Amino acid sequence: MSKILIRGAKVLGGEVQDVLIDGETIAATARPGEIALGGPGLSAEGATVVEAEGRILLPGLVDLHTHLREPGREDSETVLTGTRAAASGGYTAVFAMANTFPVADTAGVVEQVWRLGREHGYCDVQPIGAVTVGLEGRKLAELGAMHESAAGVTVFSDDGKCVDDAVIMRRALEYVKAFGGVIAQHAQEPRLTEGAQMNEGVVSAELGLGGWPAVAEESIIARDVLLAEHVGSRVHICHLSTAGSVEIVRWAKSRGIDVTAEVTPHHLLLTDEMVRTYNPVYKVNPPLRTERDVMALREALADGTIDIVATDHAPHPHEDKDCEWAAAAMGMVGLETALSVVQHTMVETGLLDWAAVADRMSFAPARIGGATGHGRPVSAGEPANLTLVDPAYRGTVDPADFASRSRNTPYEGRELPGRVTHTFLRGRATLMDGKLA
């Protein structure tokens, strides 16, 4: 097994340290110069040296909400291309959503996705199981069998659709409680969003597009936190997007309800004003909201009401986005730009420091999803799942450079800060000097 010496990095944005990787683990951390190449003290003789002056060393990022599309929509993404995109973005683990074809609602399908992740090796892939058979919301899927499978599923979601039946949602919460699982809810009351194309508000009225009211999200969150309290189980809110949703989650946490929530990078930056362009790249579920919502989401991520950043990486082939607005698919790719957007919206605004970024993008998502070996401290004896970031970099987003199979990014041509230069998965470089290994 090879040795790698990361020299002079700011660990979690703080103290400058040398970090020695030996095999799959971090062998040592020390002040600069204490780990010598063949010299006294901690020896790194024969190590590959990564000069990291001015760079930030973080634990490998963990995404609790990724769409890898395989099986069934390999024209959009595959486990291979999606995990390459993840490594490019600094991720060492991703949770793959269940809305594939066939749906990941059986032990067989989740094991297939899990094994594909192991074979390709750019990051760990943890499948998320469907809550209901076929995502149809009528009958619970094989939750226990998926948990007992080789994939060891602990997170379940019908993402893309809401578990809108309160009885089914209660039963799901009761079922996963037995093994410490969590239901991740796509909060969208379907009757309130029929025909909806964008956020309901001033812009939708002016454009004449069907409105998607905030209450469609907020009413489901309110119901589900109360159900979680009643059952004594865990609920996670996917892609929270409104100021009202923030207040409901804040209230639930103050009451001691076991609820966690995520926000996407695009909901931290973009608003419904972008829809005035009629460019379908801005069409997403939940929709882009108002500036007031964006500011509320940033504050909630800063104060911990929102626990994590999750990408909701949703790749689509060109033809599904290069069409009129009403016919376009919903979703954006996000794995390769997430950290840059968070740096822009949260770090450079003073709302989060890099240690807090590590919490929101590694420690907390790993804890919520039970990603063993990820979201660990950067210290001796820990798995060498690491991400090295150059925060001084400034560059224009060019989707032609993406590792993802799809190019539906809302940031094309936009200048964003920061660049992931290295990603290490259990001591092996998956990204080296900005290039996939």
C-alpha cells in the first residue's frame, strides 16, 4: 500500500498540518516538518508528496441525495459516470435515490446498485430504498429485506414523489424504527401542485405559469414531524425550500422531535427570477423560490435548523431539457459544483467557516445516513477519506468539463470560487491535481 504526504494543508480551515496517509488510513498528523521524508520523527520515506499550501483539507464529502439513474436511465447517468462526477466534486460517498427503472424497492435492485458502486470504486455508493412499491404510494416496499440485504439500506425515500398517504407514512415510520432507519420525505402535497410549473408568486403570475405554492411543501412537513413524534421515529426532509418550512422544522426540533433536513446548493443561490428566461435548466422540483426564501435557508443552514447540504444531483439527457418549458424534465446536476456554491453563498458571506462546512457536508450527512467510515475526523487512525480544496481559485463553470454524463447545470458561464484538487477514498486518489485517477 502506498504512502501519501499532504504537506501544509489547513485542516478544516484551521491549523496548518502535514497529514500522512499510509494504506487506507491516516497514519499521522503533525505540525509542518515533523513528518519528514526519510528524516527523524514520523517517516514518510517513499511517499507521494502533495503540496497543499493555502488549501483546505476536509473529510470526504457525503451526499445524502444523488440520482445515479442506473438501472434504466443510463442515457442520463450511470453509477460509473455519477461516481466520477462525485469524486470530481470531492465526494467519497453518495446515497443513490430509488427512482430508477426498475424502482429500487427490492433487495435485488438495491444490491445491484451497491455492487456497481463497489466495482467502479470512485466513491462508495449507498442505495436508498423506496418506501412504497413502485413509488406508487399504496403499499410498503420490502423495507426489512432491503435493510437485511448486502446493501444494508437504512434510508428510504420515494423521492420524486411524496408519500402523501398519512397511514402509509405512519406505517413506514413504525417499520424503520425497529432497525434505526429513517424515512426521507419528498414534501409535496400532490393535489396542491397539479399542473404546477414554478414557484407560486409574483413571477408566476406575470409569466402565466402554473404556481407551486409553498404550503404544498409546508403542510406535508408539518404532518410528518407530528407523525414522527407520535411514532417516536426518525424523519428526514428532502430539499427543503421555503422560509415557512424552516420555521416548522425549527419548531419541531425545539419540541424534541427527531427530524433532520437538507437544502440543495441551488436553493441557496438561485431564485424564481431566473424563470423569466424560460430556460428549462432552471426547472426543478421543488421549484426555485424567492429571495426571502433563499435568505431564510442560508440562515437556517448556519444556525443548524437545516442539518446538511445535499445536491439532489438530477442528470437528464440533452433532449429532456432542450425543449419548451412545459415539456422539460425537472432537475439539475450538482455534484461537481456543490462545494463551490456553498463557498460562495455561505463561507464568503461569513455565515459558515470551513469547519462548519465539514459538518454540513460530511459529518452530519454521514451520521444521518449511517455511512460507516465517512464523516470522520482528520486524525491518526481514521479512514483516509479526504478532500483537498483550493479556496482561492476562481473559474467559470463549463459543463463540457463535467465527468457527469449530463450537462444540465444552471451555472454554465457563471464564475464560482473554489476547486477540489484532490479526493482520496480510503487512501487511494480518485482525483489528483484536478484530474480523475
